Amino acid sequence: MSASSTLGKDLTGLEHMTPEQIRLILDTAEPFKEVSERPIKKVPALRGKTIVNLFFEASTRTRISFEFAEKRLSADTVNVAATGSSVSKGETLVDTAKNLEAMRIDMVVIRHGSSGAAEFLGKRIASNVINAGDGKHEHPTQALLDLLTIRDKHGKIEGLKVCLVGDVLHSRVARSNLWGLTKLGADVAVCGPWTLMPRGIEELGVTVFGRVEEAIEWGADVLNVLRLQLERMEKGFIPSLREYYRVFGVTPERLERSPKPITIMHPGPMNRGVEIDSRVADGAHSVILDQVTNGVAVRMAVLYLLAGGRAELADAAKRAGGGGASE
Amino acid sequence: MSRALQRMAVEILELAHGTDDLVLIGIQRRGVELAQRIATLIKDQEGADVPRGALDITLYRDDLGTVGPNPVIGETHLPGDLTDKHAVIVDDVLYTGRTVRAALDELADFGRPKRISLCVLVDRGGRELPIQADIVGKAIKTSTGDRVEVQVEELDGRDQVDVVR
């Protein structure tokens, strides 16, 4: 095993990860899918580990998905929400985390409104830190589950044409997906209103489309439809929800222009009738619920790999012990 | 190796009184191939298809926290509920017994077999737990620093057992 195949202490984003590290997580997620299909959906791999889910922003899917992943690995978990905790009394992030560490925890899963919060915390505490979404920066486990779902559906990622549709500017999901997809060799495009497109995004080597029709003509294999955060309308990024749907909504009529079926993804929660039409969301080529199922397996893989100690020690033990798997 | 496997297949049939409740469970990776071989030998002899399963015990190891995981986790699949079956665990090498301990824990999460037996190609001694095999292909004496490497045709291109001192 090469040194680059280990993940290090924290998972803060995909930007600085190697393709090998990303593939290691996806490959490790495969056997974890089966664990969730067992009569007893639990393995003892993280028995005795304590994990704190520290959520400073609202989250249903991601928090529950992490919690299932933790429990199915037999870890002990505690959930801390910003409201109703000392955070609302003005305690700083580092103080909160140091107090948790004083109670002897092993890992922190953090969601925070500020970009860079997970990395900031990871540098200041000894526990493993996993980013569950930080501001407009990254949401690495979401991108990893998206990659796994694409790989399941198409058998590969390299060479596929994947287009992210919608509010790329404010989306940490989009940012993590861009890093992950380009590192694994996909052909990546983005599509959305110019007001919701980051400046200079072409420099990342992605194609930019102003209309969904162009992405379909380009030959997209996958459309990953991003959530339109409704507060954007009040801030003047788009004129109205109805107009957004008319121009950027992913509808059956638009998809019919494609000669091949296009895989439809959405990180949730969906605004039906805004960025995505219900007939598409519930259609035959939607893998939106597969994404949710894969989310648990990917998070189990990340927890397992981060908690598992050091690879070089495992190698040494194998050499000394006559083969870890064949003893 | 083929003579040893032939004998092990016969001994499994004697131990289980035929093939009625028998399930062969190979431990990843080479145990899975050996279980397949034994199942083929039993089919040649008895004409019956014995259900087979594969077990990866990585997630049940007792040393994950101290030495780190082997990141490659193999497939686990079992042929239905094991309750009231006679499960025979098949592995290539029996050494400390910790792999078998983990396999017993894992099997318990899939049902309650009426009996679990252990069948290994090589017993190299050096147990750290009170575990013994019911059926042994060959018992050899080794010391702590030795390595016993089993190669099987399906994965390695040839059948061979090496003791590296």
C-alpha cells in the first residue's frame, strides 16, 4: 500500500485529495452497501469509538445518514445542534470542540455556515474531523456518494459527460463534485443563470452552458440538478421561481431532445416544480433515492478509513504476523 | 493439495452425515476458493449442490484500532438464513485463531446454525485462543516469524503451500 492511499486525519474536502484516495473511499464503500442489507445491520468495526455530530446548520438527510453510518459501525454517537447548546450562549467553535474532547471523543462530524470551518477545527483538535458541509466551500461526502452512484449506474466515471445544473455559485455540493469529477476524469459542465455562476469557473476546465438545452445537445450522460436555495430570489439573483422553472427547470420535454437516456441526480431537498419537474424526479432514469442509499455506505467507508489507524502499521503487522487475513 | 482436499471433502460428509443441512462458508479470500473446490468434489461424489457462502471478517477483527485496517474489504454473502444448518467454515491457514473467532461472531449475526465446524487446509499451530479445527488437511510445526503462504490455482495460477522462514 502506498502512502498516498491513506486519507490522513481529516476529511475536509476533495480539492486536495488524490484520485487514488477518492477511489479508495469508493471501493471501500462497496462492501459496506451489503452491511445495510443484513438481518442485523451492524458490524463491530468502530466499537468503543465516540463520535460527535456537531451541526451548526439545519440538516436532515446528511445528519441522519451520518448517524446511521456511525451506528451500523457500532460507534457511540452524540448529536449537538447549535440551538439549545452553549453555542447559542456565545461559545467559540474551538472552545466547544475542546470541551467535547475533554470528554474523550474520537471523531467530530461538523456542519458549519462558514467556509473553512472543518479545516480550521481539524488543525486545532486531535480528533478526526469530517466535513459535513462548510459554508460555500465543500460537502465532500455528498460528492463521494454522487460519484459512487454515477459509477454504479454507468460502470465508470472516466469519460462520462456530467453537467451540474443550477445555483453553482452558492453550492458546496457543486464545488466538491467539480473536484471529484475532474480528478476521476469525467468531462464536466455547468449550466445555470449567469448570476449564479462563479467568475472564472472556465479556468477549472469545465464547460459553461447558459441553457439546459445546450447541455443536452452537448451529449450529457448525467444531469446533477442542484437545489435552488429559495432565499436567492429575495436577494435578486433570479427574477422569479416561475421564470427559473421556465428557463432552467429540468423537464421531460427538455430531456426528450436527448437521443439517449440521461441519468438524473439531485442532492436534496428538492423543490419540485422549480429546478426539477416531478415527472423527472420520479422518472425511470432518476437515481435520487440510490444517492441516499449510497450516502450511508460512503459515510461508513469514510469513518472506517479515518478511524482505522495507520496503514504503515498494518503493513508491518502483516509482515510480522504471517498475513493478517490468512492467520 | 488435491488429495488433501479430496480427503477433507469426505471428512466433511462424514461429519455432517451427508449434505442435507450442510453449508460451506469460505473465509475471504483463499478460503472462498477452497470452499468452492470442496463443493465441486462433494458434487462429483454425491451429486448434491451444497450451498456456499463467503465471509469477510475484516469488520469483526479485534485489532482494527491498534494496527489499522486492511482497507480492502472483501465480499460477504451467505446463502439464506443459517438457522438449523450445519455451517462448515473453510479457511486456508489456522494460526492464532483470531480470524475464526471473528468469523464465529459474524456468523452469529446471520442466524443460529445448529452446529458450526471448522475445516482448514493447513494448521500451523501457534493458537492464541481456545479454538481447534475439526478437519485439517495438513498440520505443520512453525515458529512465530515464519509465514505460511497458500496459493490456489484460481487466484495465483497454481496450487502450492510454502513455509517461508
